Amino acid sequence: MRSLRTKLVMIMVILILALMCVIGAFLINGVGNFYISQFYEQMGKTFSPDFIGQLQTIPAQEQSAPVRMKELLMAQAGLGIDIATRNVYILDETGNVLASSNQETNVSMTANLLTAMNGEVGQEGSITSSYMDLAVPIVSTNGTYIVYILDSRATVDALTGELFSIILSALGLGLVICVVLSFLLAQILITPIRALTLGTRQVAAGDFSQRIEVEGQDEIGVLTRNFNHMAKVLQDTISEAENERNKLSTLFLHMTDGVVAFSASGNLIHCNPAATQMLARPLDPTTTFDELFSDQAELDTLLTLKRPQYLEAQKTAGDRELELFMAPFSSDQTQGGALVVIHDVTEQRKSEQSRREFVANVSHELRTPLTNIKSYAETIVSAGDELPRELHDNFMGVIINEADRMTRIVQDLLTLSKIDYGKMEMNISRFSFAKAISNVYEAAKLNAEQNHHHTMTLTCDGPIPDVNGDRERIEQVVMNIVSNAIKYTPDGGKIEIYAGSSGKSVFVRVTDNGIGIPEKDLPRLFDRFYRVDKARSRESGGTGLGLSIAQEILNQHKGRIEISSEYGKGTSVLITMPAAEAQA
């Protein structure tokens, strides 16, 4: 009975059955009542006062009164005496049969017969009885008689049976027609409902593109149009929500800041890869707010904040310095939660520290020559003419050297500033890398041999491809490396310059047998103002910015610089650049 079609058919069948039963009952009862009323109406017309008076005056000498009454009754046209169905009896006042139309001598004592025996006409009929009867007392001069008319209702029963058969046939035919019509009606009604059911099932399964054809303007048609509209609205809404979810997912996945979300109970509900990396620990659904941030804030306090309020906190995770921004993402404390945005400020803090160190180094590097200049100048001024000429010239030389040193520092700082802000102009052109190395070699050889008695050699391995870049800047870089080799190699040392190519790159390697660099200083060689031997660097006129500038220039040319050294044995510096494409 779960099928709507079955329910409709059963309802129609029950209605037809109930209707036919009611009609049949009314027909059968009507027929029975009709015959009863017809019987008593007929009896009432027959037993008129004149006919009763006629029966009362029957002479006893003519024949016996009972027989004469019987014959007179049977001759009465209104009675329609038929021995098969209707009989007449003449009884005495005690109920003995004196004469009858069917020669019966015994009759049942019915209610009407008993009434007549009491001197009254018995004419009560019942639809439930199997017979119809009438008992009329006849009081004559020769005694009291009872005229008893008995009808067996066989005709009525036969007619009722026939009528019942007709009703059953009509009921069967009606049921067949009803079932067929019910199935047709159910099909008409159920087809769109079934389509709606299938559509709702597909929508529930996530297929929001489902549409149902509208086949009418009735309530089901209106329901179908509303379903199609609902499906379209759901499809558009889900599509928008999916797009927003994808946007947020992509944002969370690729954003550099960490994002961690917690439920109102403090359980983890979301985190992005950046958060896992920053916190330096695995995060899973069992992770709680208190495990991660109990030292920074209380969850209950955080959930009570009103937008746009938020909490700021600091956290250290391993070697990382983290800045936290905490806020609730819903005003409902039971259904909402807390969101923590994590910003890695490690590099920022390092940058700030480097900047402070840089400012301190700049101040120190500038203050030292200024102090020397001021001291020597004050000495010259205070001594006046008493200062020997030789000493005077020596002091003036120191002042000039310190001023030159300040000029170099300022120039290097300006160069780094231009590089940092991308304002250093590069004159890019195609040039011979081998020729540039040769120029540096020729420029540095005289100083190395005459002033320091070094042995300097240049080796170019085969044809070296050209490069694209600023020739002057590249020569500046190589010259800086060669100059450092000359400065930090004791007099009489050996400096080798080797240039060549490998694959799509060109390189130059500068090797010396100088003092070398301690292993602990190698990672900081490219830091600005960093010197391994500060005293010797200042004596040689170094600013501590040469390697920083060299690295930045090479970065601009997509090149790299690598330094390997062993303290007390020497240093090797390798410069690599991409070769220019071969000319057609």
C-alpha cells in the first residue's frame, strides 16, 4: 500500500463497492417494502366495509359458511389468489382451520392471526418476515370467523434474487471499469509526481541541473514549475558557494600567512600548509586551541570579542618568530569559533636587526675616518708653523687617504642603494667574456708584481662564448675579486686566473695561496660591512661592501659567485654567468 497508484485504485474500488452496496440495499429494501405496501393496500381495498358486510351475511343454510366465505374470497378479483404464493384460510375464533384454498388444515399462529383472534384486524407487516399476512375477524349471526390471507413472498424473494444478481453483475462490471479508469487516472496523476520524485532524488544526490517538463496548468504543473525554479536557484547558489569555496581553498592553500580555525569547543577544524610549516608540528583534528596558543590567549575570552575586535600576540616556534592575529568568526558562541592568522616575522626581525647593524656599521665606518681627519687637522692647526714640513705632509697625506676612503664608502653605499631599489642602470650589450677577463688581468698585474711581488697568471681554456651584460660592471666584479686576492695574499704569493666555459655557462676562477678565510666566517662573507680581518681591511682601504656589491651585480646578470677557502692555505672564488646564444 506504499504505492500511490495502488492507493488510488483501492480508494476508487472501495468507493464503488460502498456505492453499489448502498444502492443494492436501497433497491432490495425498496422492492420488499413496495410489495408489502402493495399487499396491504390491496387488502385494504378488498376488505372494504361492504365486502366485510357481505361476508357477515352469508346464510348458513345455503352451504357451510366457511366454505362459502372461501369461495367468495377466491372469486374476489382484488385478492389475486394463487395457491402457489397466496392462500386464504377460514378459521374459527379458536384458530381451527374450517376451510382453505390449498386444503391445509394447519396454520402457524402469527402475530396478525393472534390479533384477529382477539377481535381486531391483524395487518402488521415486516420486511424481515418470509411472508405477508392479513387476519380479519368476521362476526356474523351464525358465529365468529377469521379470514386469514397468507402470502409466502416467494415472488418477492425471486425478484430480489434477480435484482441482487443484476446488482452483482453491475458491481463486477463497475469494478472492472473502475480499476481501468483508476489506473488511467493514477497514471495521469502519478506520471508527473513520479517525475518530481525522480527529480527530487537526483537533486538530493547533488544533480542540480535536473529539470522536469511542465505538462499542465494544474496544481501539479505549478508544483513542477516551482521545483524547476527551486532547482535553478539551488544550482546557482551551490555554484556560487562552490566558487567561493574554491577561492577560499585556493587562498588558504597558497597564502603565505598561516590560517588556523577552531570550533567553539576548541577543536581544530581547518589549517593550511603554511600554518603547519610555521608552527613546526603536525596538525590534525585532535589538536586543540589550548595546545597551540594557551600561552597567548584564552579561547573563552577570544569568543566574547565583538567584530572588528581582535587580539595580537607573539609566539616562538623553533627558530621562527610568529605574529598572531586572533578573532572570532561568528557572533554565536555556540556555533561559531575562532580564527588565528599567523604571520612569520622571522625575516622581518632579521631584516630589522640587519638594518640596525648596517646603520651601526655605516656610522662606525664613517666616524673612524672623520675622527682621523679631525685629529690630524687639529694637530696641524694647533702646531702651526712649528710642525716640521715632513710631518705636516705626512699628516696631510693621512687626511687625504681618509677622505678618499670616505668617498669610496659613500660611492659603494650609493651603488648598493641603487641596486636595492632597482635604479642601477645597466648598459646591456654582447661582449667577449675572455677579453673582459684579460682586461682585468692586465690592469691588476702591474700592481700585483711591482707592489707585492706576486706571481699572477691567466689561463683561458679554449674558445669562450660571449655573454650579454654590462661589461663595465662585470669587470668591476672580477677586479674586486682579484684585488682581494692581491690584498690578502702575503708578498711573493701566487694568484691564478682561470677562465673557461661549461655547457651554456662561462666562468672565471681566481685562486690564491694567501691567508685564507676561517670556516666560521664563510657564511657571512657577503654581509655588508663584514670583514674577516677588520684591521687589515681598513689598512688596505677596504669598505666591507665589495663582495655584497659583486653578488648583487651577478644576481642582476643571473650569475652566481661561490667562495671556498681553507684558513692559512688560500682562497678560491668562482664566478659563473650564462653564455649568450650563438649568433646565426
